Amino acid sequence: GKSLRGRYQQAILLPNSWKSAIIPWAAGIPRRTGWLGEMRYGLVNDIRKLDKSFLTMTVQRFVALAQAPGNIQVPDILPPHLQVNPHDVQSALDALALQNSAGQRVLALCPGAEYGAAKQWPAEYYAGLAQRYADKGWQVWLFGSDKDRSVCDNIVTQTDGVGENLAGMTTLAQAVDLLSLADAVVSNDSGLMHVAAALERPLVAVYGSSDPNFTPPLNARHEVVSLGLECSPCFKRICPLGHLRCLRDISIEQVQVALDKVVEKNG
């Protein structure tokens, strides 16, 4: 934190973890604002007590930390928008040797989730969906990090080579540029889902252990697929009951119906 000394008057800490508060404290930033969590007394000196029933969405809780203490209001949330540079988009296509043929639509699939398996719709379901749209003449691009490479390989294998596995092959900037070309996106509740929403791509977001009311996509053209079982949302990384019904019981047909709906909205 030494390099930050004397440069900032306030640090706003979005995570509630103890370790997230160490660097601002070590940097001597005078005002360190965050929600009460993980015994951070002293490290955080502008502690706010969170009313989860009042601020129900993650983004509301983040934005509210910038408000004056003692006067917390439910903030108006404007949908984020990402813009891309056409030159950068073409550079990303060239770097990955991809073709974006006029008249051939692109389905982007984001089958990973950094948080854990309880947020991942099964790979075989993604494969079935990919095959259906490939049969309609769509290109299928699979996105993710290095950690998602194997699940994306699995999808490509199950479809006899349908799809371009871009997981671990792109920078984040390239992933954003390429996602901007997608005519539709299907994603688990993940960072790439929110990127697709910020790019205003027609989007289907699949939820298992997480809550679509807590971390929803913020764009207009989206459909959420969630079963709302009694055991969900549990917010666990791995299904504590061992069955993962919150995701395994979401059929390919359900996601396809939602996908067709957002594609039709897009005209």
C-alpha cells in the first residue's frame, strides 16, 4: 500500500472481506468506507450497517457506499453500457482467425462460472443447445477463462466440432470486442453475463444457486431462466444436497424458448 500513500482521501471497499481492507489501511487512506463484515474494526473506519431487506441488489449496495453516512437511500441504477471500437473488433477477429460472415448469426455461449459448479448449467445441455443452433446455420463461439477451457472442449467434443472454443484464448478486451458481435448470448450467472448485458446483447441468463433478483442482468433485452426451487438460492459453490436440480432440471427446451424470445425481440 505504500505506493498509494498521500494520493487518496477515501477508499470505498466493495467486498466485505477482511483482506480487502488491508491495503487501504496500510496506505494510510484517511477514510475507509465499507459495510460491516469479518471483524474489520480499525481497518475500516467508516463502517456502515447493511439492511439487506432495504438494499436487495448487489449493485445497490455498492452504489450506496458512496452516499453520506446516516442517509442511505435506494439508489437509482442506470444500466451500464460498454462501447467497442470497430478497429479493435476487427483486430480481435484477426488475432483469433475468426470469420464474421454477413448473414450468418453468432451464438455466444459462456458455460463457465468462477464461483463454482453450483452456478454452471451442465455442459451436455450447452452442447445440445449449440447443436440446435448450428443446425440452423448459426456460428457458435464459446467464451471463458483458462479454467473454462476443459468444459468448453467438452461441449465442442459432444457436438463433433461445432463451435469455436475461445476460452483462455482471448484477453478480456478481446472477449468484450468479440461478444459485441454476438446476435445472442447464453450464460450462467457470471462476469461475462454482465459484460454481455452491458454490450446490450440479446441475453439468456441461467441461474442455479444464485438469485436473479440479487445479481440480475441490467440490459433491456434479456430473459432469466431460474426454477426457484425450495432449496435455491443457496449461494453455495457446490450443491449441498448433491443433486444440482436447480440447474439439471432446466431443460434445453426451456433455454431455447427463452433464447428464441430474445432473438425475436431483437428483430
